[in-house]
Amino acid sequence: MLAESPVRIEMLRALFAKLSGYGELPAVDQQRLHAAAGHMQSAPKGQDLVVQGTSPTTSFLILNGIAGRYTLSADGQRQIVSLLVPGDFADLPSLFLKPIDHSIACLTACEVVHFPHRDLLASIEAFGPLTAMLWRNTLVDGAIARKWLAATAFLSAEGRTAHLVCEMYLRLERVGLADGLRMSLPLSQLELSDVLGMSSVHMNRTIQGLRDGGLLTWQGGEVTIQDWDGLAEVGQFDPSYLGWGAELKPRARGPVARPVGDAAVSGGLTAASR
């Protein structure tokens, strides 16, 4: 990057225009955002602004140019999952999701503004802690969407299914609806195939392959994970994108709470799939 330059409030006009599309953005809020801005820098095409697996202390606002969010597979394949244009914050998720689950590269020469996290967080907290909590939830939703997109690009059918099972288990466990490596997942074969981007026949064969590998059982809408480490390896599953810090593995104790809506099943998938 080149020499740092101060940020004038008119440099943020694209950001203000974007935010104004969601509702009124009073002048006092524009001033608050300007006060949180650090400095402006230039970056050449091809430079990473953020690197997957790191914990940035600033977020970037794109002033000029185009950048791209991307993820890397275990063997180094790149999948660009979104494009960033002027007025876009490149890495707001890094405010709360550390380490960050994706990288950001300049696809053209870019000019960006650094926003130190301490100053952004102070602005957010001025609106009350609930705002930050809801925003964090939204950021996790975005991280999940990026992971699903990357899984479709990088993983085999068994890998995508293993990744989904690991993710759903931790999400259900978090809210008290799974425990002891068991969960209720009353989805039809057709619904699962739509989620994972494969035919219903392929979906059934894929689950059978995971069963035959001793990784899980799936019967009557009930999933039991028999080998968490093995399943996570097949799915290249790293739960850091869920934003829960050090809680990287499931607990293994107690009964499973059953969600309402369990359906009758045959062969481990709901009868609606037949």
C-alpha cells in the first residue's frame, strides 16, 4: 500500500448513499461515521486486503475500484463469493467474527479507508448493545451463506453433506435442540437435495456412503454422529465462521430435545421424499 492520507467527509458519500437506501441517515450519524474513519490508502490490483484465518483490527471501506471476497479450499482452490464496489465495507464481519472466514483481494487497483474496530464498535454501542447483537447475528448469516457457496464449489457430495450435518448439529446444540452427538433433522430427501445441490437419488446414495463409512446413522429423521472428527474431516468443517470463539467441538452428553414437526420416515429420510 502507498502513503496514508487523511479522510475527508465527502470521501464517504458512496457509503452515505448506500446507507440512505435503508432509511434516513441524519447528519449526526454521518459525522459519527466520519469520526470513526482512520486513514485512506491505495492498494494495487492483486493485493490482499484481508487474509482468511487472521484477526484484523480494522475494517476497510472501498472508495474506488473493485475487490472480491474469496475462500480457499484445503488444496488451495479459490472461489470468489462476492464482489465489493465503492460504498461497500469490505470486511465488517471481522468486527465480531475472528478469525475471519474469508480473504479479500483487490481485483482492480483500489482506494480504501481504514476504520479501526475500536472506533466502529464505539459508534455501534452508542445505539445500545442490542444493535450490536443483532448485527452480529446478521454477519453470521452471511458467513454461513459464503460457506455453503464455497462448499458447493469445492466439496464432493459426501463432503457437502458432512459439512451440513456438522454445522446443523452445532447450531441446534447452541439452542438446546441437540446433544450427545444426536439431533432431530426432519427434512425430506427432496429438501436435502435442494439444500446441497444434487439429485434426490444422489442424495440418498451420499447418505448411505456416510453410513457405510461409520461416520453417522440417519434413521427416522434422527441423526447420530458416530465419528465427529471423521465427519468434520470429510466436510473440511471449521466452525470458526459461526462466531462462537473457542467452542470448536460439540459436547457429548445428555438427551436430545426434539423439535416440533418430526415426520414419518423411510430409509432414514422422510416419506415426503418418496
